[in-house]
Amino acid sequence: MEIFNNETKDFISNLIEEKLSILKGNKDFKEKYARLSDAMDELEKTLSKNQKELFDEIVKLFYDTEKYYFTLSYSLGIKYGEDLKKL
């Protein structure tokens, strides 16, 4: 699908990331986000060099796949935006 090309995906991802302050206003999200960051830092300190390389690859792949989720969410929001207003 054309919406998932790199240029569109990166544009939407940047747009979403600019709006993360909205999510950080949510207490539950903010706590989970902070804990995730802390847990990743704690884990990374205990890993061997090879494990750190694998961990870094996993984190990079997580962020790369997250762009697809952002793009899909954005496109669904556009398509079903009126229905979402009813929730």
C-alpha cells in the first residue's frame, strides 16, 4: 500500500511524535513510559557486548515497526474519524 512508503510513514511518524505531549498528560501512560525507559536502561547495564548489540537491534526494530502502527492508526483515524467522535 502506498501509505506505507518510507516518506509517508516518516511524515506521519514525525507528526505523531510531535503530539506525544498529549499522551504524556495521561498519568498511566506517563508512568508506563518512564518505567519502560528505566527498565531498558537497567537491562542494558547487565548485558554482554553481543547481547547489547542484539538488544539495540530489537529496540531499533521496535521503533521501525512502530512507524507502521502510527501510519495505520493515522489512516484509520482519517477513515473512521467521525465514528470516533461518537465514542
